[in-house]
Amino acid sequence: MWSLDVDGLELCVDAFGDAQDPAVLLIGGASSSMDAWHPDWCARLAASGRYVVRYDHRDTGRSSTCAPGDPDYTGRDLTDDVLRILDGLSLVRVHLVGVSMGAGIAQDVAARHPSRVETITLIATTAAGDLGASGADLPSPLPRIIETFEHPAPEPDWADRDAVIASLVDELRTYAGSLGLDEADARAYAAATFDRSIDVRAARNHGSIAGDESDAPPIVMADIAAPTLVVHGSDDPMFPLPHGEALAAAIPGARLLVVDGMGHEAPPRPTWDVVVPAILDHTGAARPRP
């Protein structure tokens, strides 16, 4: 792992594989460090000829961190951080793979900066812009998710490593599907997040950042030209399956992979034999140059 110093920011990155291979940038969800992308997952992609890069969003891991409750950036800044990383690594075009908020960022980059994108893979997410006719009457999160918003669990003692790990694992369990939570992988993620974070509590700033404050028009899903793979769990409690179906229907030529038993999460280990080959196949076909 190392830090890129770009535009006065420190963005912590990690890479697997040969830099001469096609580059795949993994974009995590809200409040998650790069550790949400398991090293075994990254190594498996790299072993099949991909240069896999993961990174810490602002306020997570070793990237620039604001005081808890006082973020100095917007959602658009998180999108622009992708471009900063590409420039910092001298990557002209990449395959973007995002989960949840990270998939929303991937949509935004693909729509606004198509020259930088080969393909996008959108995992456990919904549309970041106008869906058109396919976006009518999409279902709300399941009651257990709404309950966490309306009655959040008490915050742990942020200085107590065991308490923070337990809290993070409990949160992951809430979003898991019928496959259940891999407790060992969840604890490994939570421990790495605690141990690596400048201030683990600051990750919650993602819940309070503003959206796009510019005058740019919202993106339209039908305008995304990058080849798109939508990966959605059959048991996603945050964005039930119709969200993935509508997203795939709205992006021209998009393919939908429904993963049985997966929830709102980065693909858990039992799904890798299905999801990894799909991503390798999707990122294996280069996009025609404009």
C-alpha cells in the first residue's frame, strides 16, 4: 500500500498483479475502506491477467481524514477522486468495478468522463441518475434496513478495538443475504479497518456529505456508453432486485447477473466462482476506441 499525493489530498491505494495488464479499479461503498475488497478476491482477479487497484475513500483507512461530523467535501469530490487516482497512477482508461455507493460513482464517471472508462461493473446498487421509464415504482429497503435508519444502534466506544469490530460485523450482518455472513471474513475486514484507519469514526461522514453542488445536469442512464455488467443479489435488503433489473434495462446493452442469496454487499466468498468469471469475461473485451 502507498499514498498518492494529489491536489493536496492523500489517497491510499493498493495494487495486485502486473501493471501492464488491463487495469481494474475497485470502488468501495459508503463508509468502507479498501479492506471491503478481500485480498483473496483481488488476487484471484489479478491471477487471471488484471492489474487490480483498490483504494481508501476519503475519511477511511489511510486516506485524508476530516474530523468526525465535519466533512469538507461533497459527493462529486468522491467521484473526482477516481480521476485523481487514475492520473496519479498514469492510467488512461480502466475497467471500473463498484459496489453500492462505489457503483454510483462508477456510473457518474462513465457518464461524464467516457474517455477514461473501458467497462463498468455495478454491484448491489441503484441508478445514480435518470432511469427513464424503467424507474417507476421501485421498492423501498426492507423493514430491517429502515429500522437501522430510524433507530440506529448505539455507537461503540471508538477507542475500544473489540467493541468497534463487533459493531462493524453486526452492521455487515444486517445487510447480508440468505447466504449468511462469513464471520471470519467480516471480522478480518472490521479488524483491518480499525487497525488501518486514521480515525475509524470519520467514515460515518459519508452519511452526511452533500451531493453534487455544481450546475451540471444529472446523468442519464441511457447516455452511458461503456459496456455494463450489473451484478445484483437476489436478497439485497437495501436495493431489492427490481433496482438491479431497472438499472440493467436502462443502460444500453447492459447485462444482468442475479446472484442467488447475495445481499447488499461486496460479493461474499461463496459467490466468487460465479461473480469472478463474469467480471473477467466482461473486462476481457476491450471497448472500441471512439
